[in-house]
Amino acid sequence: MIGRISSQYNTEALNAKKSRRSVSYGGGYTQEQDNADISSFGTLLARASAEFKNIPEVREDVVADFKAKIDSGSYNPPLDKVANALYVAGILDAIEE
């Protein structure tokens, strides 16, 4: 299972030691320079995050559709799901008391 997770999210790249290369500035002075490699998963995650910012919090078309159904009396939600939601929210217990 862990092997599948590692291959899916490219954790080997995250766990790899920092790669270093020497940069020469002349006069015999060299400095080690850090490098960072961004995995394909990191790039995909950044793109997905940017796309999620474009999604509105409230889907106005869905809300308008539900309002129209409620106003016309054609909206009939499944009562078992309504009861379950009330129970989970703690509202059903308050009604029974």
C-alpha cells in the first residue's frame, strides 16, 4: 500500500537529499548552490489549486432551480434523507424531547 502511495505522489523526490553543485566565482572561490526540483505532482497540485479559486462558492443556477421547484411545489426531497440530516444536526433530538 505504501509503495503505491509513494509511486502515486512521487515521494522519492521529496525524500531525496538536496542536490548541490559548485559555482565558481573566480580566484579559486567556489560556493555550493542549493537546487530545488518540483515534482509533477506539485505542479499538478498548483494548477488544481488555481482552478479551485475560479469555482464560485454558490452555484446560482442550482439555487435558482431549487427555488423554482419549491415555489411551484414540485420539489419533493426524500424524507429519509431529510430526517437523517435533522438527526445528525441534533434538531430531531430536540423535537422529540
